Amino acid sequence: MRQRRFSRPILILATVALVGAGLAWAFWPRPTILDIGEVTRGPMQVTINEEGRTRVRQAYMVSTPVNGRLLRVEGLPGDPVEKDKTVVARMRPADPAVLDVRTREQALAAVDAARAATQVAEANLEAATADYDLLLSDLERSRRLAASGTISHAALDRAEGAARAAEARQHTAEAAVAQRKAELQSAEAQLIGIADHTQLHALEARLGEELSILSPSDGVILRVITTDEQILAAGAPILEVGDIREGLEAVVELISSDAVQVRVGNPVRIAAWGGATDLAGTVTRVDPFAVTKVSALGVEEQRVPVVIAIDTPPDLRDGIGHGFRIEAHIVIWQAEDVTRVPASALFREGGDWAVFVIADDTAELRTVRIGHNNGQEAEVLDGLAPGDLVALYPPAGLSSGQSVERRQVD
């Protein structure tokens, strides 16, 4: 009985000790697991990044020079062209319009009048020819009589003058006949309709070959706007040509607050164009006029077009063409040797920037002075030295003096 009473307190004490040890182990402070980065020294850039499109610097829109019938365009996008040599399109005169009843009757009356005038002119020509033949016979007779002394030289001169006048009247009558025939042909042409295929083809053959439209530039055909044969007015677009190898550039539209930081001559890195390596470029123009655009979220933004010359040689950017998507990284600041800290380690402490420096597995709050920041790294002006370890994405509950542990990455 005494042994039983003695063992009960021991069991209670042991149980209490176990519970206390378990509670102590459960609530014992443990190191905070963190991602840790390092302060380094080296080159750094600050860029403005935006999507853009490529374009040919001098693209030429080939259009119809006159009203007419465009023949089928045989060229395809990508076909090479030479300036003032390659025929990119061909045209013929347009088919005549359909005549209404009144216009057709007027044209028929004009044909009858022109035919009658032609007959009158031909009759006048016959009369002038007969008169000339008669006077020419008189002239020959007068020359023989004058040689024998029968008539005077004055009479011979009058006979020669009369013959020359008759010849002139004959030439005038011939010209009048030609004029009336031309008027008759013009009047008959007014009656040609679109159904008179035989006469149309005969007239086209008489007019000569079709009008050839030559390429205004060296390069390739960028796009064909009109392919099928059709009637077009003067100035209608047919196709677009340009030099992709030597005249390619890129255009990005920056938010106006970013555009004010860009200057002509800033270097540009062109990425995501589809090639294995990035392309080099240079800002050549920042437009002074902003355009209002609506973003995908429905927010109005002021966008400024920025033109970028592609400096990479054509042989190293084979395949990129007009209207291709690119990502432009415009360098607005760069340095070759600065102290850098990961931007994810920075947070605000009051009005200053601060980081948690990790030393001997302990976090230490430290205020730093920051210069340029590109979103991934920040320039350290004061407060950190190369080799310092800092906490990345520090949690809100982390405090100075707290024990920390580096997160293990599998």
C-alpha cells in the first residue's frame, strides 16, 4: 500500500514534466526561414520596356495612275522588285459605259450627220479633182502655144496660176474628207458598248500595249491589296513595296511619363523577335505629339511614338519583316561599376529605404540610400557593401535581432 501511494506522485510529476517539455518544444522560438541574396558590384542598366512593331522606313504604296481596268496582279508578297524595272501591275483602258436610250439616239443622229458631211466632202473633192485635171490640161496646151509664140508669156503665167489654185483646192478638199471621216469615226465610237467585244478588242489592239506600272523602289513586295482584275479609279491602291534589308526600323508607343525620359541616341536592345540573339538599335526620333489610346483595361493613356533604328546587320536578323512584333528595352541610364542590391530586399521604413542584413544567422535592420532602380536591382549609394547578405521578400513579422535560416532549394 505504501509503495502504491509513493508511485502515484511520481507518475503525476512525470506526466507534468512531459507535458511541459512538449509545450516548451512547441513554443520554443525557431529561426525564420528566408530567401537570402547578396550585395554585388558590377554593371547596371535602367531600361524602359515596351512592345512594338517593325516597319519599313520608306514603304511605297503603288496606286493606279489613271482610271482604267487593272489586269490581274501576278506578284506575291516577298517577291523581289527593282526600281523602275520590275512591272508590278498592268492596266488597260476601262470598258465604255452603257448608253441610255436618249444618249444612244443622239449618238445615232450624230453618226448620220457625220456620214452625210463625209459624202459632201467627198463630192467636193471629186469636183476639185476634175477642175484641177481640166486646168492642168489647159496649162500643158498653153505651154506648147507659148513655145511656138502663139500666146504671150502673160497668158502662160495666168494658166499656171489657175492650175496651182486648182491644186490647192484639191488638197483642201482632201483634208476636208479626212476631217469628216475622223468625225464619223468619233461619232461611231460613241455607240460602242460593253457587249461589242470584237470592236473593243480591235480598238485596244490599235491603241497599242497595256500600261505597265513599274516598281518605285528596290526591295520586295510587302503586301498585295488588289489582286483580281477590276475597274479602278485613279489613285486606288494596288500593292505596297519596300526594302526590308536596308530600311527596317521599329516603332514603340510609350506612356508619356516614360517618353520624357527617352532621348535621341539612347541604345536599345530588341528582344522577343524570334531570333536566337537580341538585336541592337538606337532611338532616332521621339515624336512631340502624344496620342490618346485606350488600354486593355479600358483606361485612357497618352502614348508617344518612338522610332528605333535597327543597327544589327541584315544577315544577322534574317526572317524579320514588316509589321513583326518585338520587345524594345530602351536604356535610359547605365553604369559599368556600381554596388547593387536585389530590389526585392528593399522596403520602406518611415520615409527611407531599408533592408534586413543577415549576419551570424541574425537579421539586422539597416537604412540604406538608393540611387537608380530597374525593378530587379537597385544602385546602392550608402549603407551596404559588396558581399553583404540581405533578406529577400522579408515577411512583415521579421524584426531586428531575430534568428533566421536560409531556405533550402531542392
